[in-house]
Amino acid sequence: MTAFEPVLPDAACPAVLGDHIRAGNDAYLNLPRPRGDARAILGAKLAASHWRQRVLAKLLNTAEAQSAAGSLEVDRLVDNLIALNLYLDQSQRKRLEALLPDRSSTLGRVLAHQGLRLPDAPEHHQLAGPDVDLKIEVNRSSAWPFAKWQTMPAFAEYQFEGELVRYRGLTLQPGDVLLANVNLDGNSVYTSLSEPKGYCPHAAVFAILEAGGKRFPAVVETYEKGLRAVPLNVFLNARYVAYAEVYRHQALRPEHGAQVGAAAHDAIAQARGYNFYTCDPDPEYVSCTSLAQVVYQRLGLPRIASVSSIGHPGIQENLRRLGYHEFDPFFAPVDFLLNPDFRCVGWVDNNQFPRLLARELVEVGFRRLFERGQLDTRRMPLAHHINHWGIRHMRRRTPLGRIISKVMGFNHLSLPRGPDPMLAIITPVEADLGRAVRRLVPLVDRYLDGRETFVLDNMLADPEVQAAIDTTVNLRWL
């Protein structure tokens, strides 16, 4: 059983807390992942995220008490916060600012590791990365393709170390896979139905794209209309992602960076749309996981083995009712984690544990419905029927379909590859599950209040929690 259950030390001295942080970080990074127990590793991920929150609270409380007594060890506090590698929310940053009067060498250094620039600490600006955000939403179209945002020099302002990039406590190498819990409530519709247990709903690839003599660190990812490059700082900010881990293929080296960038450029140019068939080798239609296959195979690496499948008979029957039949193999983000060719090299934790946990609870409820219920297309929400009608017209390129394409931004080529009934239901289900997540957050907050440690299995065994899941995750068509 893979477990992460560190107990905070009673002693609050900074040296003890620092040793505890470093030991906890090492324990989490060294968890046995390849061919491991995916469900247990997910539990460890959540336990570690909760642990970081508790450690941060203790660090700040201890520092404030020491500051009042005139005994604050400023440098040790800074080192401990950087080692913990947890994003501080606005109120926590205000508390820290009151503790660190030397803004340049202390506060500016901490914020730089969080991807935030302090205007009066320019010596840390490259480490902090760009001080610019773009209106790019998770899985939705935007007005910011790479051809446009590459014209903004700010997106090349990072701390490069040869072919590597230091950012958010990570040293990123081109070709790294990011396994992400993006900030789109309900985004686990697809990945919750496979086994082994899903680890996160999204995977993407880090690359350094070159244009105009500059190098632009980017995350290449699928979205509703195909493939795109998102500035690294935009993808990893607290608005876009709640949590992400970085997995590195052991055959890749920093010197492969230019090849990864060229392969990513080519993949974006070639891709036409998203693909619900995760093991389809066609590079014109890609899923979030098959993207890595496309990039790696352009570099001459062997195909990544898929270990996931959709095996539950009830889930298979309900997916057949939506026209989906590709059950085994199924290439899911967890397959990178379980693959011995990859190792975890770090994480970005944006300090959103209650929302992260509420999403897991909703995923449990949704999968349970899909296992036990019987899908009835006649009872599906009106949005599904409207979507299905519009998709059929776009596929057929009817005169009405061309009008719908202009309004929606899709055409017969950019529509995802997969069964139309399944495509039509995704957005309405995401909306329903998103509402369920938001309704469960207060329950999660109450459950976590005062807990020093967190164990996912213990929470799921709580009758009140299970009753709340069943009441909240309730789809009339299942």
C-alpha cells in the first residue's frame, strides 16, 4: 500500500519544521509509482496536498509568534517556504509581507518561486517568469494562438539554464509530461470511467518554442478544437490549474530540447481536432494523452504502453448507448505515472485542496452512477439534444450546418473524432458535475476543519460523506 502520512512535529522551531518539510518532500517524490497501486498513489497525492496546507499554517503562525517575541529567523522562514513549494493565497501573502521587511532579498525571493514578481525586486524577475496573463480558459477556444502571443517578448522572460527552465520550484525539461487537475469543475467526465483509478483529468507536454530569435516556454495541450500552445506561466497559474505533477521520460535529455520544440510545432500545425479514441495513431486528431505519443514518436521513441481500460460492464453498456465502443486499451493520464520509463520530478500545488477534494468526491459519485444506472437518451438534458442536432448538421455540411459552424467556431474538420451522442453530452454533464462540486465544497471544509492528517479512504468510509455524494451527484438520465 502506497501511503503518505507524515505527522507535524510538536516542536515549532524553524529548524525542525525545515527538516520535516525536506523529509516530507523526499518521501512524496520517492513513492513507488511504476506499476503501483494507482488508487493508493492518488490518496498519497491528496494527503500530501493537505499536509502542505497544514505545514504552511504552522510556518506562518510560528513566524508571527517569533516576530512578536523578537526572535524571528527570517532566512530560515524564507528557505522553508521555498522548500515547501505551496502557493500562498492573497491573505497569506499579506501575512508574509508583514513579517519580511526586507522586500528585495526576502519577500521578492519567496514570491519569485511562486511565479509572482515584486516590482521593487527586479533581481528575481526572471525566476518569477512573465508578469502577464492572457484570457485563455481551460478547454475553451481563445484569441491567443502561439502566432499571436509569441509577439509579446514578456513570454520569453524566464530563468533559462541551457535547455532547462526554472519556474515555480521546478526545473523543467522539454518533453516533460504535466499531469494536471485543471480548474474546470466537472472535467473528469471522461477519465473517471476507466481503470485503474484515474489520477487526474488532463495531460500536456512542456516544450520550448522558438520564434523571432526568442525562446518561449509553453505547455502544449489539447482543447475543445484541437491542439494549442499555452504560455507556461498561464498554464501553471492558480486561475488555470489547481495542481499539477511533472513526469520525465528517462530516455529524454536536455539536448533533445530543440527536437521536442520542432515536434510540438509540427503537431500543432497538423492537428485538426480532439479525439475521443485515445489510442488512435492519427496525428490529425489527438487526445490529451496521445499528444505525448505524437511528440515522442517524432523523436524516435517507442510507443508508450497503455495499461488502462474501460472494463466495468455497466459502464461499457452505457457508453455503447452513446455510440462508444473503444474499451481496451484506453490511454489515460495515469498510464504515465505507472510507466517505468517515467519518474516524478516535482509538482505545482496552487493551494486549492478543498476544491481538489470535492472534485474527487464528485468523480466517485459520477462513476457509481455510470456503473449502476441505465442511460436513457430520452431523458437527457435539452442542451444534449440541441448539441446533437447542431453536430449532425455540421458533420453533413448542410446550409444550416455552415451557419452553426460560423457561430460555434467548429466545422466538419475541427469537430472532435468520436460518436456524436457522446460529444453532445460532454458539456452539459460538465456543467452538472461542476455544480455538484461547488455544492460539496462546504461539506469538505467542515470535514477538514481541525484535521492534522488526511486519509482519502477514511473520508469515503464516512456515511455522511457518502450520503452527500449520492444526494449531490444525481443525473436524471442515469
